Amino acid sequence: MSVGAGDFLEVGQEFTELLVERCSIGAHTRLLDVGCGVGRLAVPLTRLLTLGSYDGFDVSRSAIRWCSQNISVGYPHFRFQHVDIRNAEYNPRGPIQPSSFRFPYSDCSFDCVIAMSLYTHLLQDAAVRFASESARVLRPGGYLLSTFFLLNAQSRQLSRNGLGSYRFDTRIDSAYVHDPGHPEAAVAYDEEEVAAFHGALGLELMPVLYGAWCGRQASRGFQDIAVWRKPPSGDGTA
């Protein structure tokens, strides 16, 4: 119920392998998990980040409590933090507006930032803010991996043909939602829009791995997976 469809351990292991393959993480990596939930990624990473560190935060107080009691107790370099950010779907009473939230970490403090199933629940202002903060805390040469529902010619055509799990017919600012009554339950963005607001942060996009959410035959996962690299020179605007 906390992480959606898919086997908890298998999905966590698949994303760990993807981070090794696409983001070059290893034993010494300092990693930030934005919207870490109940530790689906943290659990397999305990076997890999033996000399580095893991930080995760989430709007779910119960998820953070579980992770702290069941993961941090054996792996003190795995740290979890509750942030009371408002989200209509997952934390409707949160007092902190996501569009003004500052990640509680210093500039350039992580080698890798991951946002798994996060932007699929964020509207425009929040999405832009979280991308900006991810770029800020990422060191030059580091990697950002995020998952999305990306709208392009192929995904739109497949959706119109009745394939896939969602129809994103309602637009709110630059976001498209599946259910206007519960807009943050499932959010999509134009692929070009996503590339543009990350590019404005000085991040360099790598080839996208497209997911199966719209009915396409995909080899890697349900959502679309995008990876950016922060230029090693630190010349980006982040």
C-alpha cells in the first residue's frame, strides 16, 4: 500500500542495479533519496553503501519512523528525516508549501540524488522547486535520477488508443493529471518541458529509459526513467 504495485524487494534491487549502471554509485557514494517512503531503495543499498552514506526524507511520519527503527538501528550511516510538506494526496495537512521548501542539506553534499515516483505526484511549482533543490545539493560531476510519466508523441498515441494505465487529459499549468478531482494522485509532464527546466539548472540529460505505463513494451520499469549529470566543472547554474 505504501509503494504501489510491484514486489518490494525486487523493485528496490532493480533500482539499485540501475543506479550502479547509470549513476556509477559504489561503496563510497553519498546518496540522497527524495521521497524515500518505507525504505524500498534503502534496504538493498545497505549492502552497497558501506563506506558512504544515505539520507532520505519523506512526508510520511510513519514511514520515517519504520525506517529509523528497522534500518538506521543497524546502519547508522543511513539517516531518515520527516518533512511536513503539504501534498493533497499524501499529506494534506502539511504546513510547508512544497514550492518554497529547501532541502535540509548543504550545497554540493551528495554524489547522487534519486527521486523515485516523486514527480508523478507533484504539480508544476513543486516539481520545479524539487528539481532546483536536487541540483543545488548535487556535487559537480554527480548524477540525478528521477522517474516520470513523460508525454511525447508515442505515449500520447498509445494513451489515445486506450492502452496503458492512465489518461492525462486535464492540464493544470504545465502539468497534466489523470484525475482532476485528485490531481496529485498521478501527474505527467511534456518530455520537452522536463528537459527544459532541468537544462535551465545546468544539468545534462542522458538517454531516457521509457516505461510501460502508457502501454508500450518496455524493458526497464513502469515509469519513465531520466538521468542527468551535473557538469564536473560546476559551471551549471544550480
